[in-house]
Amino acid sequence: MSFTEKLLAVQRSLNSVVCAGLDPDKDKVRARLPGSPAWLACISDVAAIEAYTIWDIGETASRAVFYKLNAGFFRRFGWMGVLALERVIGYIRSRFPDVLILLDYKCEDIGASAANYAEEAVNLGVDAVTVSPYFGIDSVGEFLRRLPAFVLCRTSNPTNEIQNMVMQDGRPLFLHVAEKIVEWRKTYPDCGLVVGATKAEDFAPIIAITGPAPLLIPAFGKKQGGKAEDIIPAVAPAGSKAADRPILCNVSSEQMFNPDGKPPAQAIGEFCGSVNALLPSGFYD
């Protein structure tokens, strides 16, 4: 079964296009862990983020078709953090074997260095990674030869001025990146793209170029400002089906550390419901 077939199968099974982002910030985790101050003082930061992440996975598994693990929140702790990351991946594999795992990674380099970063991702046992396009195909290709990858096209951060640079043809750089992704997909069909939910007006010109390429859409929620009602009509218009263009709507802080204090299960359930309400009838058929 191909990557896209696996993704569509779990989306139909869970009636969901939601990707749960796992960004276990140690300070936010500490603020939410139960227990006495004396007990909490005995728990290391890496043990705390591992425990909280595993708990969050259990809470959100009924709606998450993909878990997006942000490697930086684990790797900051060195080898202990990497071991925690491996255990979290192992937990998902053992408890929810049909759910897919995305390593939010973006570790690019040239030649042999890129190959080794890609091998690390493979050895961690994930289904896909995120990569940056700016080293070109000799870097991105090292990942795509080994596993599916979502290439950054239009990110959600406010200081993304490089992507907005106007090229000689009068178009912004991110549209040229979209064209490169289409070119790479001819060799590597499991190449998707990342487009942040904060720039709704940019989806139409990007999709006009990339067509059926899988879309990972981060930045939904109050923290970054992406709204489902602004994005879903653009990526899943009337009459469209999940198989026409696989989409993943990522929600991270909004479910893991909900600003209104909602537990993860409630937060992700409400988000999934709001997205499904905007999808065309029969979308999952």
C-alpha cells in the first residue's frame, strides 16, 4: 500500500483529516502536570515531556490520522531526548498501528550529510518528514528516496520575507517553490508540501500549480491565527473528494495546551468537527 493509500485509509476510518502536532514545551508541560511540588521536582524535564506527550496521544487518537512530532522539543535534551522520542514513536506504533507519524525535522544539508539525516529519520521509524527546499533536489532527494516528505512552500511565521521575495517574472518565490515540488513529484510521487493556514489568499495560486499534491496545513488555532473557515473551501471545494488532494490540517498548541483550558480530547474533537462541517458531502467516500 502506498503512502497516499495508507493516509486515505486512516482518514476514512477516523472520519478525519486532522494531524495532531506534538510540541511538548517543557515549561508548559510542567505547568500542567498533576502532582505535588515535591513529586514534580523529582521528575526530569525529558521524563516530563515524554509522559505528557504519551498521555496526549492517548487522548487524541480517536481523531488524529497523523502525529507530527517536532524533533526539536526532544533533541534539545541530547541523547536522552532522542531516546524519549523513540519511546513515543514506539508507543504510537504499539497502541495505534494504523496512525501515521510525521517527523517535523527540516534537517537539510548537501550530499552525504543529507543522506545521514534521512537515514536517522528512517531509523526512527517514522512515515514521513518535513524538509526545506532551499538545498535543492540533491538534498531533498536524499529524503524522498527513502521516505515521503512534505516540502516547505509557504510557512506561517510572520517573518517569512524570503518566501515573499518577488522574482524577475513578478511572482513571489513561494510559487517558484511550488513549481519545483511539481517537478520533483514526477520522480517522487510521495512529495507533498507545507502551506501555513495564516495566508488563506495564497492557497488558490499554489493549488493551481501543485494540483493533487498532498497538503500539510499547520498554524490553525488562536496562537497563530489560522481559521478552518478560511482554508477548507479553498483546499476542498464543493464536489471534491479526499483522494483528489490529500489534506492534513495540523493543530498543535490548540490541542496540547489549549488556551481555554480544554482537555486535548475535547479540543481536537471540536477542531475535527469544525473542519468536517466545512468539507463537501461525501468527502471521505
